[in-house]
Amino acid sequence: MLHHRWQDAAHYLAAYSQMLEETTAHKQSLACEIIWRLGTEVLQHHPNSRLEDFNALYERMKNSGVKNYAKICLEHSFHLLLNGNFNDAKRQLSVAASWRYGKQSASQSMELKLIHAYCGFLDYFIWCTKKSSGTSSDANTSREMHSYFRQASVTLQEIITQPGVWDPFVLSYVDMLEFYNDQEGALKVLQNYAYNKDYPSNPNAHVYLYQFLKRHKAPPAKLISTLKVLHCLVPSHELMLEYCSLLLKSEVEEDMQDCLTIAMNLLDYPSWKYDLNAWNCLLKVMTVLKKNGLKHLIDKEWEKRRDLWLTMHYRNCHGKKDSEENAKLLFVKAKVSKIFGEHKATINSLLKFWGFSTRKTAKRKGKEEKGCLFQLMIKC
Amino acid sequence: MSGLVSVAGGSMDNKFPAQLFPHFYLDGPPDLKPLHLYGGWGSYGQVLRAISKTAQTPWEFQAQHVAEGEMWVPVEPVVTPLLPPNAAAKIFSGPPVSPDDFPEHMQHFYVHHCKDSFFTMGQLLGEHFNFGRKWCKDRIKMGRMHKFVDCLKYKKCELEHTLERVPRYHNLLKDVVCDIPSALLAELLHEELTLQKDLEEFQPSTTGGALGYFPLEDFEGQKEACLVYPRGEALDSLNFHRVVLEFNDGKPPFMNMENAPLVFKLNGSVRQISTARVDDEATIGVRLDHFCGVWMMKDGQRPRPLQVIQLEECCTSISVSPHVRAELVVATESGAAYHWTVGSRPQKFRDERSNLYFNAKSLWRWCEFSAHPRVMVFADRTGAELTDSRSSDCSHTLFRIGKTAGCKSGERVFLAKYLGQGHAHHHLIATQFSAYVMDERMPSVPALKWEHMMESPPCFAQIVPALDSKGTSKILLGAQKAQETMLLQYSGGREEPCRAHGPVQKLCSPCESLTIRQLPHRQHKVKERLAVPAAGLAAAQNEGFLSVFQLTGAGDIFCQMLKLHSDTHPEPSRNIDSVESLSNLNSQSTQVSEGQEESAEETKKEGKEQEVSDSELFSDSDSEREQYQQRLSQVEVVVNDERDSHASDAEEGISREPSSVPDSSMRSAQINSARPVRPASPETASKELKLIWKKWLASLLVEATAKEHCLEHWQLRTRDMMRFKVKYRDRLEEDQFLSLRKDLTDAMKNRQLLIHKGTYLPPLEVAPLPEAVDPSDWPDDLSQRLTASWGGDWSNWWDEKLGLNRDTKIEALRRKRRQEKRAKARNRVALSGSFTSSVSYQDDLSGWSSGTSQYLGSDGESFVNSQSAAEDTALSEPETLPKSPVTQRRPTSQATERSSPESFKSLRSSPSKPQEQDSAMVISQSQNQEQGQAPTVETDSLFSSSKTALKPSLSSQQKPKLWQQQDYLSSLFGSQEPSQDPGQVDDGSLPVHSAAAMSQRLGSSYSLRRPSQPRASSQASQPQRKKSRMGF
């Protein structure tokens, strides 16, 4: 199977099914799991496999080894879901949710929790369909919707209290709460999801909270505090650009300083290296700072990063590359370096290529860039 | 190219997936038990709603594990050697090191490194000993000891050459004379050997792999790349090899290795090579045990060494920054991690004396870069942390062995790798069970998890970035011990969460790629060579082809190509080819193996034929042919003419066992078009590859034979012993000898026999045949048995000996005798009626005897027929009668011989009471006993008389007679067993019948003394005469 020779594998697997006759309980349950896993994989790569075959396999393996019941149920419903059998999957899940088997089910508590959660998740989808299809006046549909909402909310609430990554569940739960105008409840859920120490630091949790706050027109201070936490976790997040623009609006000196740090932190990441927006943002922040007479802040930040930035952003080859690929970027970078006061070192190195680049790009891109470059030259 | 990828991916890499798959976050140590290795299959992981752009479709879901991935199908079923075998490689073959072998190691140390082991004490004691011939005052003369010490260096019989003084000196000086006390040395050695044994299983120091590959800037339209690999005896010379990639439409790129590599000799084994291309320069970091070095290579320039650092502690990891040029990070066993910018002193940014999360008792530390150029990953066996090198105490967990990641108990981190090429924020953490992709923006929770199902822990990894946004990134995992290489595919991490694509795929490994049909000792050598643990892994992607390079510990580099099948309908041409060619190839290979057994000439011819076919193979285009020739020459070491002979028998059968897979999968492909069918991987290697392997093996074997040397033995000087002169052969003899040699070669060429007649050699002496062994001379049981088995019916003999076939025989004989009787009865005219009472008895006897006669042979038959009545008693012998060729030859004489012992026996046996008799016979038995006493005396007389009468005729046959007698006796007195002789049964019933019958028996014995008389029946019918005989 590792060599993807499915046909051969199927033959061997057919022979291996004899292992189910094994009398040792341990070996039997092991064989059961192996057959389930391998069998599913082989079926998935069988050119003519049908849903019935899958169903038969899942059903049989489910009941021959009780130890994996919950897991196989879950996989079975996943398979149905992925193949578009939404209703069957829902039925599978609800059957599995009511499964009890003494100790066996207790040991599979995690899977059972997930089963419940997915059950609620699917309830949410039913709720969604009802929401979009049913006319609002119809009292019957709204009652139905409400019952689904209750079902879903109970199970989703349950899983959300468990530490973990529950992005889809949280989103659907919040969506339902918002629909029923329970803003506070939703906010509580999101805040818990974002700030609870027991949960892993999930950037999405903060993003959801931020988006929620933004949707509901929360004051900028709240937004900023949300993004501040996010910045601590993921300094390279996309929202940092928004964060900068928010901070710039506040016009407090500390915020300005933070803003500069954030923008520069962003550009510390090589993944933002060639991003024009990020550079523009930095340039904007710096010009604002310079206007406000806070040049010392810029120098302070620059000192920290000088070595890194000179090798990472301002080498000859970068100038060459930028001039060939993205002249605007070169323009912004040059401006930034000028503010840093490194124009002698960096611009000279860039100038080396300008003769080369202006000729080349002028032919290609027209006069605009050419003018731009000359403008820059004059400025420098 | 890499720049483009990073630009395209770079902006996207900042996006974080809007939704992640659900995942539990749990504290605590792992509690799952590793049960089996098959966890990677048949599971979807988790699902969530796909963000579908078309809102019409009701609900679409996507799973974490997708069954379908990109189809990478190997072009050849086996790996291809890329370079000639590493000539200087030393493989430590043989049984694994046992810690209990330390005395041998010590002995070796004392004998072969005496300078090291005895130098100090030797200096001190030296002045008191004199090894010269001269006698000096105050010095002990050690002249003879010199010889002894010389002898020590050779392998020799241990009992020889012990000088008397040696043990004395040994006793006197053994504690003093060693520089290192032997007890201490032994202890340390044992410890070291134990460690070595562990290292044989897994070598943490080679983690990361000592193979580097990076593309160079296109130069004059040629795509070039650089392969960095170690070679030499202990992988201690670093080679920079410029590879020119040549592309043909639809064919895997050809690696032109024509350029000579640039070699740097290093001061130790290369453990790891880390390469990264930043902007326009490639940085190559090389790790040795205590040294780290940096080379830089600009496009179109030679690599130049920049800086070397020496570390006190053993260095465990080196990693080149993919973001900033000439920056490295180095970790050591002590737990220190250094950030090293070339041109300045390495800065220690972390010093972790203990393991990170729990005590794993491991010194292995690992450092990698992360998405931020100043934040490093610091990993050990328990997990990995992100450490900011700018501040001393800023670090947070990236990954830890625990419940959250779903680890199994006993799971340990074996490799951490920054997957910057695939995604700026992704890291690979590999344990012995699983591989995790971690997103550093969302630490602690794995973005993706595979169970890689490898037998040994992975310690090399390579990332091959996706070609476009829809493609999958490929991760290659490599293991040392079994040379396993796994291909994993995943996508996402940007707008969508990470998803694994397709099941884990295992690639070919050098050790399993060949089934070499070779002479056993060669095969062993090649197997050994190919099975050396892997030492490195590299990969490159070129236009739909994935080249995977593997380095083994012996310094050999192998390459395999995988082709991307993107379309749903695979092109079946290759499959058909392989099926068709399968039979041809098989038949060809069998021919070859037959040819091997024939003559050298034959194989040479075949080799020529094969080469002819090779040239035909490439008749379509010259360039291909050239390429192919290059490929051939690339793997071949320039060797002398000896090569040919080796090449001819180094025929390998690369064809794997044929299977029906290609055929059936093709059929199914025709039936169904809904699900893309994976094109079957080729079952047989192409001819080019076979020839490449052939050349490679040839050069390997040539080296091996060249290197092979006998163990040194101590040589005795024989000059003094061999005093006589060697005579010169005269001229004529010399000529004869030469002509003979010529004849011999001619005969071999023409494949004829060289007959003695055709030569001028002196006539051969006719050796006399040894005298034929007469089996009758060897009367003992064993010899008889041997004789019987020589004659071919040993089993019969044995049956007879045990009496197993008695009943059937009796039955058969009776039947026959009855028939004969009936036939005879017709002939008998007058006398038949007078013996009515004895007829039944006669019948019994006759049945038995005729059976014996039948068994005696056909020429005995006529005799028996002619005088059957006389023979009745004579031949009714116990089964112990030997069935020897002698008896077959002379039935007549035998019959005469046996008459006397038979008569003796028949009388003698009556007192010995047979136990098998029916209860009805009990009464008769007593009579039997009474009667039996009387005849004994008579028998003796009879016996003696018969003896005298027979004397002239028997003189030549005295011996057989003797043993026959003995045999009878033994059979008689040893016959108290249940298996009774039929003769005795008959004897038991003898007294019941009239005395006439008795006399008849005796008379018959008499009659046999005159075999010339044809009318035996008439004799049997003359009781009077017999009675008189008895009286005599």
C-alpha cells in the first residue's frame, strides 16, 4: 500500500480478514482497526467503489470491534458528508450520539464529544437552510428553526467550553446567537474563546472577536486592544496593517511609537519583504512621525534593526531585483531609507543599478516610472 | 526561480486560514499506546464547511485528509546510481559489534598500536633492556624477544612460537607496562562498544543529512544546479559538483555530471550539509563533529570557504538562514545554541542544560530558523520552542510531546525542519510515529498530522514547494536504517486550513532496488554495500518531474525520478511496453544466467550482443544516445581491462517478479473514467538503467577485488630447509609442455575435449582395477545389507529381515505352488493317489518353497519345476536367507549346500517350541517334544555324513556355508519373537503327520545330493529307501 499498489493490497487484505477469527481479544480488536483503516483506504482508491460498499464496510467494522465504534461512526458520517449525503450523515451522527456501551463508551468520550458537536454543527446547517428558505412570516418554520437552534446551541455550547480549536463551531454558534439578537452572549463566547488561558493561542479567535466588534461598531479603543493582543501573538498578521491605520488615527505619541514598531515588525518578516502595502504603511507612519517631530523614535527603532534591514532589504541585489520587478516598491523603499538616514549607504548602492534599471524599465514601463525614479533621484 | 516562488507565496503566506479544523487542546503526557503502524490510512481526520464561491450548492465539506493527491509515479522501478561507487568507502561488515568483544579490541590495540599503548613505559624501561645482539653491562638481553615481537603482528597458530621467557616477562610486567591500565581500558572500551551498538541502530549525529542540492542561475540557457555531497573514506571530503540539467520532451531531465567536482578535504566526517539560497548567493553550512564551516557560492563562480568555527562540545545541528545571507544557527550537545553571522563570533542565544519539557535523557539538540529572521526554533527530543535571539527570555512552545498533538507514549522528536520554501510559517516536526506540520502563528496545535508509517525514525526531510496555488507541497522524509523514503503531500495554510493529500507514498530505496543475480559472494558484497544506512536526502522539481537524491553512508549517491500524472486518463503506452517487454526480458535474463555456467567465451559473445542491442536502442536520436553514453560513463570508474570479465558475470536481473497489476489496472481504467486511476508504476527497469547498474556494479566489484587482500600471515623462511636444486627441464619436455598448453587453449576456444591421444604426453599408465569384492566374504549383517542396497533392493532385504512381507509371500507362493501342483498332478500317473494323507501338508510346504525359488530367480525356476518335490523341504528356509547376487548366480549349488543345514534345522527346530501355534496344537506339541529328542542324534550323524559326501563339491564354498549355518542358528534361537519363521510352523505340525512325511523330508535332503537325477517325484514316493537312509 505504501507503493500505492491497491489491487495487490486488496488481495492481501482479503486474506488478512481471517484475523477477525482470532480468539485473543487484543489481537482481534487490533485486526479490526487495521482492516477498517486499510479497507477504507483501498476502497477510496478503487476505481469502482460505490457508497454502498463504504457503508457496508463501515457498518461491519463498527460492530465487530466495539472499541472503535465512535471513531468509525464519525468517519462514516464524514464520508457521507463529503459525498453529499447530508441527511444520512446526520442520521448516522444522531444514532452514534445515543450510543451507550458501559466502559467502552466512556473511554471514547472524546470521540463522543466530537460526535455531539458535529451533530449540533449539522443542526446549524439545517437551521441555515430553514433561515434562507423559509419566509419570515411563516410561524411554523420559525418554530422549527428555533428547535434546531436549541438543539445546536446545547451541543455547540458544550464543545466550546472544552479547551481546543473550535473555529467552525464558534462561528456557527455566534451566527445563531446574532440572529436571535443575543449580542452579549455572542461576545461572551468570543471573549472566552479568545482570552481564556486554557485555550491554545488561536489567532482566529482574536480575529473573530475583532470582526464581531467591528460589525457592531465598537469604539476604536476596543478594537485596538483586541489587535494589540493579536499583535503579541502574530506580529505578521494581515490585520496589522489595519492596526497601524487605527493607531495613526489616534494621534497619541505612544500609539505612534507602537505603530512604528508594528509596521517595522511586520517588515521584519521576509514574507512581507516585497509587499508594497506594508512598505507604504511604514512610509506613511514615518512621515507622520517626522511631521510630528518624533524623529528620535525612528532612529531608536532603526538602531535596533539596522544590521538586519541592511542585509535583508537594502542589498545591491534587492535594488536590482526591485527595479526589474517592482519599481514602485523600490521607490518606497528608497524613501524609507532616506528617512532612516541611511541614504548614503543604501541609496548609493541602489544608484549603482539605476543606470541599468532606468534604461531597462523605461523601455518597458513607460515614462511614469522613469519620471518617478528621476523624481526620487532629485529628492535624494 | 526560488525568488519567484517566494514572491508568489510570500504575500499569500501572511494570510491565516479563516477557519481551522476542530482540535482538542489537552494538557498532560501522552497516554496512547503505539499498537500498530497502520494509523495513517482510511481516516478523514476532521471536516469543516468548504468556502465555496458558488453559493448554489447546498453544503460542501472538506476533510483534513483528502484521499486524492497528486499522482507521482516513479519512472523506473529502482533507483539509478548517479555517480560511480565511492572507491574509498569502508563498510564495516560482519556481525554487529557486541560489547563483550572488548578483549579482542584490546588485543588489537596492544598489537597494532603498540606505540600508543606502551610508549611511556617503554621509554622508561627501555634503558634496562637491550634488543641488540651485543651484550651490554647492566642490561637484559632481549635478542630472542625481538623475533617474538615480530611474530605478534601476524596471524599465526597460537600454540607456536611461545618462548619460555615471554610468560615470565608477562607475569612480571603485565601490570606495569601498559600506558593505560588494562582494567580501566577494558571498562571504557566496553562502555564505548555499548554506545557503538546503540549507534548502529540510529545515529543522531547524521540527522539532517549530508546532501545538498540547490539550483544555480540559468547560464546561457542551460539549467544548472549544484550538488554538494561528501565522499572519501570516512565521508571526509566535501564535493561541490555542478550538474547540468538537460531536458527532453516528456522525458525525465538528464543530469549531466560531466564537470569534475571541486573537492575540499576536511578534518572529519561530514555529518550535515545545510544549504540555502538567499538572493543571488547560496550559502552552504557544513557540520562536522567539532567543526562547522561555511561556504558561499555565487552564480557562475567557484564556491569559496568563508569561516570555520571549532566547538568544544559535539555539534548536533547546523542550519543556514533562508532569509539573510551568511547567517547560521548552530546547536551543541551541551544545549547551547549560537547565532552565527559569518565574519563575526557566534552569539549564544540559548543555553538549555536540561531537556525542554521532560527528562528524555538525550543530548540531541536542534536549531532551525523560522519565519522571522531573528526567531529560532530550538528543539530537542521532547519538543520545540520558538526563541527570540534578540532577547534572552522570550520563548514559547511551538510543539511538545503531549496529548494535544495526539502523541503516543514513548514518542520523541527526531527532526525539526523549517518549511520556508513551502510556506513561510510552517515547520515540520517528525517523530518516530508521526509527522506534524506546525504553523508558528498557531503554536502547540498541529496544523496537520500524518502517521508516516516508517519502520525507523525519520531523520532527513526535504520540502518541495507547490508549483502553483492549486498544487500540493511535497515533504520527503528519509530514514537511516532501512533507507526508507516517504512522500507526503499537503496543501493549504494560507486561506484554507492545511490538508493532507493522498496516502503516504513510499519511494524506492537503494537496498531493495536490486535483485542481483550474481555469484553468491559478490551478491553478498553488493547487498552489503547497498544496505548501508542512508546519510542524506535531497530533492528537486523540474517540469513535472521530481528528482530524489539519496546518499548512503558509503558515499554512494542514487537518484530516482517521479513523474507527475496530472490527467485523469493515464497514458497506457508505458504499461503495455512493460508488460510486453517483461517476457522478453525474463527470457533474456534466463539466457544470460545459463550462459554464465557455460564458458567465458559465451558470456563475452552475449555481452557483445547486448551492446549491439543497446546501440540499436537509441537509433532514433543521436543526442539521446550521447546522453545515454554519458550517463554510462558517469557511473563508471575508469578501470583496466579486467573490468570486462567482471562485467560479464555481473548480470543483474532488475526485473521484479511479474505481476498482473499493470494489466488489470489498465482494464479498470478503460471501464471507469470517473475516478482517476493511478497509472501503474513500471514493473521492469528499462534497458538503459540495467546497463547503468551493470557498469556501476562492475566498477564496484573491481574496486572490491582490488582492495581485497589476504590477512597477513607469518611466513616461515624456507631457504634453509629447501637445499636441493631444482632440475631444469630438458628442451623436449619444455616443447611438449608448450604445445600442450596451446592445445588446451584451442580446445577451450572450440569448446572441445582435449583427448590424451591428441597430445604428446607419455602414455598413461593403466591403473589396475581393484579386485571385485565378493559379498559372500562378508557374512555379517551390515555387509549383507550393504550388498542388498547396492543391488537395489535394500527395502526388500529389510522387509525380509523383519519378516514384514511374510504373509503376502506365503500367500503368493502357495498360490503358485498350487498351480504347479495341479499341472504336475496331470503328469503324475500312478503315485499320486498313494500320498493322499500328506498332500495337504506337501501343499503347505511347497507353496512356501516355490515362493523362495521364484525369488531366487528365473534360472532357478526350471530347476525347481523339474524337481519340485525334492525341493519342498530343501528350500523351505527362514526369511533370513540372504538374497545376494551370489545366490542368484548359482541356484543349483546353493540348493545342494542348503540341503544339509536345512535338514539339520528341520530336526533341530522341533524342540524349540513355536509360540504362535493354535490351541488345537497344544497336545501335539508335547508329542513333538518327545519325538524331537530322538532325532537329534540322528541329525548329527546325518549332518556329518552329508558333509563328507559333499566335501569335494563344497571345498570352494566352505565359507558361505559357514555363515549360512551361523545364520540359521541365530535365526533359530532368536526366533522366539512373535514373527515366526514359517518353516518352524511347518515343523511344529510335522509330528502330527505320519512318520512317512518325516522320512520324506529327510529323503528329499538326500535326494538333493544328486541333483542330476531328474525324477524327483519318484524319489519322494520311495519311503523305504529314505528310512534306510535314516538308519544310516
